[in-house]
Amino acid sequence: MSKAYIIEVQDRTAGIVAGNERGFTFFSSDRAFDRLDGRDFSSAREAERAARAMLGRKTSTHSLP
């Protein structure tokens, strides 16, 4: 049985994670998350946190005057 999950951040589909022998591999579906593409995580939750952190950094830098 394969394990795959959709990762959504702020109403955006960041990508999916697919379970494998190393944990979970992230596959980006939005350019904002391409830096995570192909990266392995120990859990789907860890991948979600990384995606949230990535978008948080982007939005915080754009909101500065």
C-alpha cells in the first residue's frame, strides 16, 4: 500500500509527498515550492512544516514596506 498525501498551504497546493523507504519525498506542484522538490522528509508532517515555512518567508519579505 503506497502512502501519498497532498500538501496545501494557504489555499495553495504546494505538492505531494510519497512514502518510500527513506520516509517521504516531496514533489512540487507550485513554483513557489520548487526548492523542496525531490527532498526527502522523515514524515509528511515535516514536509508540510517545510512548505509552510517556505511560503512564510516569501510572504514576510513581500509584505515589508
